[in-house]
Amino acid sequence: MKHTYKTKNTCSQAIEFELEDGIVRNIRFKGGCMGNTQGVAALAEGMKAEEVIKRCKNIQCGFRGTSCPDQLAAALEIAMQEEK
């Protein structure tokens, strides 16, 4: 299922991704630091959502209180709840 999440307190504005049987696919960040967001997307591609959440949750970017990886974790948590 395709999901879009509007990010909060990051340079990126949104994250689009698909969740198929708990596996994360086709991650696209809208905006943000291109190298970092592409790197996070490439590393998380094909992983179980639970593992991405475990690795990315609570990562901080400066004094923002969040980060693009943390926002991906938040998006995945919501998507998993929606798909139940």
C-alpha cells in the first residue's frame, strides 16, 4: 500500500513509500538534504518496517528534536497501524 507522510520540523516536506507485507519499498523524500535522504532511503529499501523503526527512531538533527530518519520511523509506525 502506498503512503504519504507530511514531515514535521525537518528540511524535507514529505515522505512517500510503499509498505508490502511489512517490507518498506520505493521510499522518496520530498526536499531535504538530497545525499542524506537518498542514503536513508537506499539503506531502508527492502527492510522490515520494524527494523527501520528500531534503527531510525529518535535520531536527532541538531536542535530540531527530530530528523528525516526519525520522521521515516514515525511514518512507518503510522502506516503499520493503518494497515492492521
